[in-house]
Amino acid sequence: MQVQAPKGQYRVIGLDHIDTLDSPSGPLRKDFESFDEARDLADRMTEEYLWTYVYDDAGELLYQASSYREQAQQSEMFSQESPEGSKGDPRRTPR
């Protein structure tokens, strides 16, 4: 897949954990007239795609967004919170 957007436009590409740029199923690919529109879509699509990128008409990467970062932060938050009313380590210890 060509990452370079048409002249004067910005291309959003979204990839999940099994997509590659050469994947036959194809990643998300959408072109926009403005960078702000492209960036907004890239941010919104992190719920459906692991990584989203915005490229310009020269093929330069301008922006990237990732659901991985958010998932890692949520996992870290959950691991630090202990359930109310529980005492001690909530993890089970092997016998």
C-alpha cells in the first residue's frame, strides 16, 4: 500500500495486530483535505486499530496514534487498584 497521500492531502492508515501494509484484507486507508481531519480520524480509530498513522503527500509520517498505549495505561491502573474490602495481595499464590 502506498502511504503517500494525493497532492495537497493527508492519508490515514490504520493497522491492527495482523494487518501489514501488504495484507490482502487491507488496513484502513482514507484521504483528507486537512491535517486536523486526518488526525481526528486517526485518534478515533484507535478503538478499532492498534496503530493509526497520518502521512502527507510526500509520504512523510506526520502523526501516529495507538490503542496500545491506552491499553497499557489501563492495565497498569487496574493492577495498582485493589478491590474494596479485600485484605492483602489479591493474587493467588501457587501451592
